[in-house]
Amino acid sequence: MIQAENLTKRFGRLTAVDRLNLSIPRGEIFGLLGPNGAGKTTTIRMLTTLAKITEGRAMIHGFDVSRAPIQVKRVIGVAPQGLNLEIELTAEENLEYHGRLHRMPRRERRRRISELLRFSDLEAKRKVPVDRFSGGMKRRLLIARALMHRPRILFLDEPTVGLDPQIRRKIWGLIEELKSQGITVLLTTHYIEEAEALCEKVGILRKGKLIALDSPARLKENVGAYAVECNNKNGCEIHFCRTREEAVAYAGRLQIDVTIRHTNLEDVFLQLTGEKIHE
Ligand SMILES: Nc1ncnc2c1ncn2[C@@H]1O[C@H](COP(=O)(O)OP(=O)(O)OP(=O)(O)O)[C@@H](O)[C@H]1O
Ligand SMILES: [Mg+2]
């Protein structure tokens, strides 16, 4: 469904995306996780025909992104990181405009607009100009708009950035519903919980390179599913164990105050890189 082979993007001397290999099957929710500047947006921009591929290639639904951009555009929906809605237009008008760009017939546009306003819980905002929307409403409309022409593959660049936890969960719910419709989703995030909650597979990106690629559970198991966190004078040290029993035994040998918890993807990133995702 989504395939990348040695996908590379250079901006002058900077290699923003460095020989990325991905293979995402139909219906999967895949997350690209990484800190600011890791190359997430650049990857999405290449996969969605918006940025020229420097080297390597990408296939979307069997179409080569560089050779068949028009076919690719027909089967994908994109919700970019920067909100690019028409803020003077209403929710309905934004969807209508997108439907026309995709040459959807009038009746189909009407039906789809109602469906999507219901889906995104924006029915009450149908006639309201977008500049009066909250951040969460705008994000939801952005996703609805990306779905307007019934794409098979959806790209969501930071779908919940800057939103409070409650709204974030609402958007997670929308994304999960797409999966049940057989839509493939590639999303980017630098929220650990988001990748863990939503994604069946996660690619961890750092300085343009994919440094890990697996399910969140497997990534964590590889490090050790349990973390023993010791809060000593030198700051926090973490020791990873495979099982809870091991963790308890390890903690028992220490004569200090410790916390035993599940390992998370932040720990995985730290183990792989020696750095935190959020500095
Ligand atoms: N048009 C451009 N020209 C030059 N450099 C660019 C351009 N676009 C991105 N970059 C650089 O490429 C690198 C990757 O940027 P990108 O926006 O893909 O990161 P990101 O992972 O999406 O980060 P964020 O989490 O902040 O959105 C950064 O160093 C960025 O400065
Ligand atoms: Mg980005």
C-alpha cells in the first residue's frame, strides 16, 4: 500500500531524510515518531507528491509517486501539519471546495459533506466560518476534508499537536474508526502516548534515519518491558527488566526508593539514542 525504498531528501548539504525503507500494508495505522526536525514532515511531503524525491523511490497503492503523481493524489488524503483551511469559509464550504477540486459530482458532494460533518462531530458548525473554530475543531475539519474524496490512504501530519488531552482522545477515536473502514493511515507525532495508543507499527526517526521499526509492544520488549526507576541524588537512573518479577527482585536489592513501571517508547528512544525525544 505504502512503500518506500531508500527514500532520500537533501536540502543542499542537509540530508533531511536518509535512505528510508518502509512497507505499510493496507488498513494499518502506522506512526512515524521522532523529535523536532527528524524528517517526519519531509517524508510525508515526498510520499504525497508535494516534495521532490532526491533519491530512492516511493509507491502508493501501486503507483510510483514521481512518475504517476496524479494517480497518487486521487487515492490519498492529506491533513498537513500547518492548518491550511480557508478560514473565511464555513466548514461546509471548505468541504465543498475540496470536493469540487476532486471533481466529485454534486449529489455525492452533498452526501459526503453530511457524512463527514457527522463523523467529525461538526454538524452544529456547518454554517460557521472556520476562523471562529477552536484548535480541536479545525483539526477535525482538516481530517474530514482529507477524507472528502474517499481516499484509501490518509496522511496525518501531527494530527493532535497543541490540543488538550480530551480533544486528542476524540481525534484518536476518529482515526481508529478509519481503520475499521479499511483505510491505511500514516501519521506523524512526537507524542509518545499517541504512537502507543494508536499505531500498530511505529518507525522511530532521528536525524532523517529510521532507527527502529516495529510494533510498540515489540520495541518495548526489546528494551525490557519493565522499568525500575531510581530517584537518587544524581538524578534518575533507569534499569530495564524483562518481567515484573525480575524488576521486583532488582528493586529489592537496591536500598533506595524506586518506582517500577511499564517501559514506554520514550525509554526506547532514550536507549537507542542516549537522548530524550523531548529535551
Ligand atoms: N524547504 C526546506 N529547506 C531546507 N531545509 C528544510 C526544508 N524543509 C525542512 N528542512 C529541514 O529538514 C529537516 C527535517 O525537517 P522536517 O520538517 O521534516 O522535520 P519534522 O520531523 O517534521 O519536525 P517537526 O516535529 O518540528 O515537525 C530539518 O532540519 C529542517 O530544518
Ligand atoms: Mg513536521
